[in-house]
Amino acid sequence: MLLLHQQFVKNAKRLSKKLAIIDKTTGSKVPYSKALIGALILVSKFRQYDKGFIGIMVPTSAGCTLASVATLMSGRIPVMINYSTGAENNVEYARKKCKFKTVITSRSLLEKINCPAMEDMVMLEDIMDSVSTGDKLKAAIKSKLPASMILNNIHKGKEDDTAVILFTSGSEKDPKAVQLTHKNIISDIVNFSEHISIYETDVLLASLVFFHVFGLTVNLWVAMYMGMTMVTYANPLDFQTISNIARDEKPTIMVGTPSFFWGYLQKSEPGDFKTLRVMVAGADKCPDALREGWKKKHGVTLLEGYGATETSPVISTNTHEYNRPGSIGKIIPNVQVRIEHFETGKECAPGEVGKILIKGDIVMKGYFNDPGLTEQAFINGWYNTGDMGFMDTDGYLWHAGRFKRFVKIGGEMVSLVKVENTLEKHLSEGVACCVVDVADEVRGASIIATVTQEIDKNEIIKKLSEELSNIELPKKFHVIEELPVMNTGKIDFRSVTRIVQEMVADSSEEIVSEY
């Protein structure tokens, strides 16, 4: 098996004149031949730093792509650092967890996010300024060598070597340092590409952050591994610009989160995204209204998929041939899924909700320097995703929410996601919601609904009562005008729960009804 960086070299030689990256932030176009030269220049620079880990804190761009590739080519391991919120703290957290010094970043990024330059930060701008004519000539000459000779002069390694350290989102607890190997990521790319039909000729619109697994694998590495052209833009929240980019560059593949796709749908003109052949939403539930909106405005079928940082990430996805809206699709090849009863540990029957467990080459090596936490993540050799769901009789997987988003009330397990989905159907357009639970001395827990605008609570409760049992009905409603979200576009449940707990403690509001 060629490793990730080795496959990049092979593609760069074979596809030298083809555009590897169209960087819409900087306006640069980088053919594979220049991408290889750029990577070789960075390799010579990175070899000056300590062996082991190198932090990468650079926005989605040609620069971040080549820095990530070059880190592996130099025999180092990239640690991808979240710069969207609390960058300074995230750098310190990553350094403490993984014990390294050097962080590759950008002066323009630090200025934009108001993060101070920290010790052992190396600016990409300074690296590029330090590149001499001799450096360029050496790299250019090396790039002309046969692929076998180039591969012999860069880091070799094994398929089970760690290819990246990624941190989980921390939406429920402190981030964990996930070790993904070359085999993990390559297996995921090969299997989901076969499953959903992705080809070298595709043009991929990459707007997701590379410090999140969805962006790193399904934007950066799928493009470089498959030999595609990748169109990068650094800000996924710049909905108007991304819509313009889609119209101008005519991508055929795009993946993202539902919250981002809502933004693109609202800011785009009809047909801006009409060239998309494959469009997949992941990381959060995909509402029917979003699917309908994309079909109506752009004629594009929005498919839903499912994955986790620890599984590289893709586990399942709908395809054009096998698409069951509402489900998270069929399992990709060479991956096993077991639905296990949360109390008995027995395998669930079709339609029965249980824990989603995964086996296959896509499953992580483990959490870095944390054998105890790694051991907790596995059940008899199966990775426990922490999600609940069920398999239907036709082999489609359905997501029922995080196990932690189930709450025991009156001896029964209640799905907060089910309550949320039901509530969502009865809210006016533009009103978002999030359902959480808080401790209740009498019942053990109470369900609290948050909405972004005032609603007729009693009217909503009447409608919910037709579809939900008494114990599933929210006991209070609170307005949070802007629900906190993670950089990935997911709702930040920890923050919502904290806000609700403060509201409940400070509020004398009565429960809507005792039912």
C-alpha cells in the first residue's frame, strides 16, 4: 500500500500539468507539478524541526494542503489545531497532550483571529520569504526525477503509522486526541469512493476546515489521493462567495454540514450549484426541507451520510442508486456495523434501536497517550461510536442520536433527538430548536426545549401531544435567539445545556403543563 504522501507524489508525477489546487482565497492556481515542488521545498524546511509531531494551524488553502503533505514527507506527523475558537488555548492543549513545540501557522491568520504569536510558532510567510533561488532549483530538479527516486528520498513508513492527530469536537466533553493511520484514511477513501462513485476527473469544492476529520479526509486527502482538482476557500461561513465560486468553477463534488448548506441555499442564485454530481451532508441531521430546497433551486439531490472522527470518518452514506431520505444510508464496503442493545448487549433486531458499533480498517489506532480512554471506546473489539440507531430490513442505517442524548425518565429511555425532530416539524420557517435535559429531583430528568424565537407554547404542546408520549413532552420552553454552534456547524450541546441550566436556576417560569 502506498502511503498518503507517497500517493500524492505518484499523482503529481503522473498528472503534472493538471491543476491540483485552485485557491480562491489567494487567487492562485497550482498544477500538480508545482504542488510537488512546493511540497519538496517545505520538506527541506520541516526537516530542521524536531522529529515527531508538528502542529498545523492554517486555514483551508493550498498552503495548508502542502504543509500537511510535506509534514508526512519529512517523517513528521501533523497535529491539526482548531483556530476558529480559542486558538491560543487549543495550541497549548495540543502541545501539552502530544508533547511537541513547533506549530506551522500564518501571520495573517493570527491577526485575523486576534491570537498572539507564541513561542515556537513558525509563520508560513516567513518560510516562503526564506526560500532561496537555490532552494527552488533543488526542489525543481528533484521533482523531475522518476517517482521511484523521489519516493526513495522522502519518508517511507508503514501503513499502520499515525498519519495525523485530530481532536474531537468537544461538544460533550474535553477534546480527545485521535490517532488515524495511513491505513485508516486510505481505507475510508477507497471504500466510500467506490460506494458513492468518486473519480479522478471530479472537481471538489473544499470549504471545510482541515482540522476537522470531515474536511481533512473528504476534502484534502480524497482530492490528493485520487488525483482530483480541489477548489479551496478558507471560510465556509462566507455563503455568498462560496455560491459564486460554485457557479464559476463548476465543481462536481461538495460535502458539508446541514447548517452550511442552509446558508449556501439561501445566498445562492438558482443554478449556482447545478454542476454538482455528488453532494453529501454529514456531521448533523439533514432536515427534509433542506433536501427539498436544494432539489427545487438547483436540481441537486442532497444525500445524507454518517461518520465519526475515530472512523476516518465515513461509515455510511446514501447514494443516487440507494437513497432513503431520513436514513444515513448503507454501510460502505469492508466495514462492519453491529447494533447492540444498550442494556443486554445482544444484537438488535432490524428496527430496534441500540448502540452503533463499528469494525474495519477505518477505525482509529486509539487516543494518543490514553490507553484507558482507548479501552473504554471498544466493546469486545468493536468501536463504540457513542451513537444510537437501528438498521432497517433493507440495510439502511438510521441515526437516533447520541447515547448521551437519550435520557431515562420514569424507567424509559427517551430520545432527545426524536423530541427535537418532532418539534422542528411544527415550528415556523426560520425558527430553530434544540432539546436538552436537566436534572429533576422527582423524575430524574426533565426535557427542556430551546427555540430561537417566541412561540405559542400551549399550541405547540397540543401538536406534540399527538405524536409524543407524556414523558417525551418538553416541560419548559426557553428562547435562545442564537443557538451556539461548533466550528463544524454542529449545535454545541454543552453550551446549550449550560445556558438552559442557568435559565432554569434563575427563572420562576412555571412548567407549561403537568400533563
